[in-house]
Amino acid sequence: MTSSDVIKDLYAGLPDKLRQELAVHEQAVTVPEGTALLQCGTYPQQLIILHSGSVETSVLVAGKPLSLGVAGAGRVFGLQSILAKTPTDTSVTCLEECQVILVPKKAFLDALRRNPQMYLAVAKLLSVDLQKAHGFLRRNGRRPGRRGTSIPRSRK
Amino acid sequence: MPTAYNFHIIQDCLKCTFREHRLFCDLPREALSKLQSIKATSVYPKGTLLCLEGQAARGVYILCTGRAKLSTTSSEGKSIILRIAEAGEVLGLTATMSKTPYEATVETLEPSQANFISHLEFLRFLEEYPAVSMKVAQQLTHNCKCAYNEIRSIGLSNSVPERIAKLLLSWAEHPLDLPGKKKSQEIAIRVTLTQGEIAQFAGTSRETVSRVLSEFKKKGWLRIKGATWVVLNKPALEQLVTT
């Protein structure tokens, strides 16, 4: 799925007037390699749609990043956090020069409130995120082992 | 009227007394009427496989009562429990939304009622009622959060007692309301998982789970009587958990 497909899906069925309103708020930006598009634990102010390039997504584990993998054009970041009004669980860092489309949180939420039919596309995007997370769990699930099976003395 | 096995079947979504407390079912009346007309209600015994990982998605199940275990198979062929679904959740969502095979096996942990909605009917339902799509988005947001928490816990490579303590604490968030409960700090929970299943959750062996639970009991942190477990010392368990 390309970024154009994502935007087309997300805005499908929106009145032309609103579509034009949203287009005014959209901002296409080119960012260099190493740019942190999203940082774990922060509240994203924009919905980020990756138009070109590749990014690495990761979660913070005990202060260190744990890579979830590489994502390419068409992926959307910050959606879960914007909807739930919670800090983001993932960090997103550009692995090369990337082109992104930024949609301000307020404009996006306003559009969603006025046009709840957008939720269907939103749910499809969230399904992709969830499938990726489950894929990671499948590949890296806990392996049975005997290390660390007793209660530490200091905590008794 | 007495019912077989004391199981109370919720036939009519419009009359369901639980719906206001459920993530998905608290829908506008019109949408509920539609839901009532497209769902097929069934009651399943413990251990029923509602859907199988890899199977073509046929539709979603709304878990009305009971609980279900969501598991997947690791690249090494081991079963990994992703989470326990509670009443009110919609199961098989991602596969139905994205027209891909089910990505988890769903097995009931106790006698459960589930409303099945076929793939096409469900997608039509979402298109017709944006309020339903909104609920689905909320549930997926919740599921994503759970998955990221699980990923973080994998990365922590914490000890088995810590992982079991974490499980107990998460179950303690849904306590049983026992009549005549004396001490407020005691938290009763219903655990229908076998020790083998708890081992799958914690990524360890059944023997280790048994040993850790015995240690918890010996320390006076936990009491087990059949499927009813009582967390006696929540602060001690919390202290064991580092995150």
C-alpha cells in the first residue's frame, strides 16, 4: 500500500469540501537519515504517513530500544496514540532520507469527529499495526529455559 | 427460570444488561437492532476452538460471556499465549478487517457465549454504522497496547517468578466479587488456566510454574483453592515486578 492509497482510503467518502480542508493542513516534508519521526513516551502532534524511504520502529525496554523491524512507504505512525490520547508505544527513526506527509492531530481529529465513516479506514490501519506486533511476538516469543527461576533473596 | 448448567444465555442484545460496561457493545439502539439481526448466538463448552491460526477468516465472534485464550505458534513451533480475552471483546477482528487468515487460535477457557457475525455481514455493518467502526478502532487500539506490553516484557528477559507475579497482578485487575470477603487487601481471582497454560504464558515449564506458585504460597502471598485464587499480598508481588 502506498501513501496515496492510505490517504485515498482514509479520506474515502469524505465530502470534497472537507477533503480540500484537510489538504490545506497536510504538509509534505523531506527528512534526513537518522531523524526521529516519533519518540516513545511522547504525545505525537501529527499523524505521520510515510511517502517514501524506510524507517525503523522500536519500543523502549528498560531505557534501551528494541527493534521491531523496518517499515516502508504507506505505513502510518502515531494513529494509536492520537486516538487513545496516550503516549506513543513506539519510536520511529528514518533509516534513509524519507518523504513524509504530516497531518496535524487537531485537523485529523476534527475530520474524524465530523466524519465518523473515516473510522473504518482507521480500523484497517490499526489492524496492520496489530498484525506487525503479533508477527514480532511470533518470531520472538519467550523460549522455555531454566535461567532465573527463583525469587531473588533481597525481595523475600 | 432455572437454566441448564446455570448458564444464562443473552439472546437479545437490546436487553443485555452488561452492554453499557462492554467495550464493543455499548452501541446506539439502531446499530444494536442491526447487530441483533445479523448475529448467530451459540454457547460453547470449555476448550472449544472458535478459530484456528492460519484458517481463512470467516467472521468475528463477540464474546458475550466467558473468557478465551488467544495463542499463536512461534517460529520454533511452540505455543505462545498472546492474551486472555474477556467478555465484551470482539475476536478475529484483524483477520476479518484485512481479509487475511486468522492470526491467532482462540480457545474458550470456560463455558462461553459468543455471537458470530460472518465476514461480509460484519464489513457491511461497519460501513453502515460508523459508531461500530469507532468501537472497533477503540478495541484495536487496546489490542495494540496489549501487544506492545507483551513485546516489552519479552525484551526485559525478567525472571520466571517476576513474570508469574506480573500475570497474577494483571488478573487481579478483574477481581471476583466474593460474598463475605473479610480482608480488603485480599483479591480473589478466577483462574481457569492449567499450570501448563500458565507456563506457555510465562515462557517456562509446567514444573517451574508449580514450584514458583508453591513458593508464593509458602510466603503467604497467594492462596489457591481450585479455580479460585486469592492474592494475599499484592505489594509483595508488585515489588517483585520491575516494570
